[in-house]
Amino acid sequence: MDFSPKSPTSIPGSLPGLTGLAGGPAAPAAPAAAASADLIKDADASTFMQDVIEASMQQPVLVDFWAPWCGPCKQLTPALEKLVKGANGKLRLVKVNVDDPKNQPLAQQLRIQSIPAVYAFYQGQPVDGFVGALPESQLKKFAEGLPGAGEIQDSAADAIEAGKTALAEQAWEDAAAAFSTALGTEPENVPALGGLARALIGMGEIEGAKEILEQIPADKAGHADVVAARSALELQEAGSQAAGNLKPLEAAVAANPADHQARLDYAVALHGAGNAEAAIDQLLDIVKRDRKWNEEAARKQLVKIFEAMGPMDPLVVDARRRLSSILFS
């Protein structure tokens, strides 16, 4: 049998049946939530009945026919795994190695001529399929067109959105849980890594945040979520050192309102103590008094706070408006 790799195509015509394996149509099973450990399996001819035919009575099962030497298979299989992990139990994936001699009769029965080849089973029968590696967007469209699947949400994106909402509410533990959920599906997701680091900073777990940020590739360092986390980390570290001097710094500013360095240090201490609004007020006061002081140190500190808090935070929106009014007056 020729199992040569092939470009992506739909499998034409009606799909073959599985004589001798299915043993006739089974009665539909009651829908059940699949345990995540069971969503992706390696199978062979001896387990095909249980892992594919019987499992497809609950939800669609994608069967990935592959071989270790097949280049396109190495692209398609991880994409299929990502799709299934993000489908919240709506799909299963079973991988069949056609290089294994005991699987070749199964491949012959399903008329597998080229790989990678994917068959979708539902209610004990093959219902659709394709040959070749498809991009993720087409895989999602293929899966959503299967009976019993419906719309497949991007669970990582949903978790990240929930995490960002929790960050805005300073619900640090909820945010950390949401971003960790996203990373369970996409371990290298940069917004999730940045968000988790931000949540850990909020929880006071500075070393953990540093470890997360060290995992982010250098070419992703400019991503907004990474910048926000690094700014939050710098502010937290500087604020922790200055927070103990809050009262003396307040007295210094009161004694000499033109002491910009004391006011800047006071703003840093205020932010470290959790009073971002008062810190912003102090920094805006410096900009109003002398916007060019110390190479615009006050404005740069404001930008760092804006990055850490996020562009949609009400305090940031108001502070940007006030800053623009000062700079362009």
C-alpha cells in the first residue's frame, strides 16, 4: 500500500463502512463530558472499536492516520491536538500509526492511500474526512461542520479574556487561574504568560513572576502584555523599597513643593503602597510644574504606570486626558 504524503484534499465520495469492526450500528449513548485525559489517544486495530466506534456515540471522533516519517503529519497532528484541547469536550482525537503492521488491515479497510488522512466518526459511522495538512482555521471550520460538534469556541482566548477582566478588578487569584487555564491549552501563549506574571505580581509572588517572564522569547518582549507585566514588576520592586519611607517623603514634599525628586519618590512609594490614584496625581503635579525635569522622568514614570494598569483602566483614561491637557496647554 502506498502511504505517500499528499496535499490537502477532501475525501471524495461516500466514506467506506467498517465491516467486521463496528458489528452493526450501536445504540446511541447518553452524552457525557469526556475527561481531558481521554480526549486524545493512540489506538490500533485492537482498540479501534472502543476508542472510535463506541466513543463516537457521545461526540465526534477525529481519527488521524499518520506515520513517524511523514513530514506533513508532524504539522497536522499538533494542530489537531490543539483543536481538540480547545473544544471543551466536543471532540476526541484518536491517532493511528499506519507504519504499525497490525494497523495496515484497518488502513486498507478505510482505503487510506496517502497520509496524513483524517476521518471523522459520529454515531458509529465515518461522516467526513480529508487528506493532507490543513491550516488551523480550516481545521476549525471542518470540525464545526461535523454533526454533533457545533460552534467550537477558542477556550484559550476565552480564558485570557476572563483573566484580563479579573486583572482589572484586581482579583489576582482568579486572574492567575484563568491565565493558567489558557496556558494548559497553549503553553507558549504570550498574552497568557504576560497576564499570569501580572497576576503573580499582584499576589506578591515576585520570584514566580520573574520565572514566567524569563520564559518569554526575546522577540516577544515588546508585546503589550509582556511590557505591562515588566512595568508592573519594576513598579512593585521600586515601590516596595520606597513604601517604608512614605511618611518622611510626604513631609519632604509638604516642606518643599518644588522638590521634584522628593515628589517623584513619594509617587513611587504611594504606588508601592497600593495608592495608584495618589501616585498619578503627584506625577502629574511634577509635569505641570516642570515637564522637562530630569529628562521627563515624571512623564516616563506615568507611562510605566499606564502600561502596568492597562489602557482601559478608568484611572489611566482620566490620567491620559489630564496629561494631554498639561502637555498641550
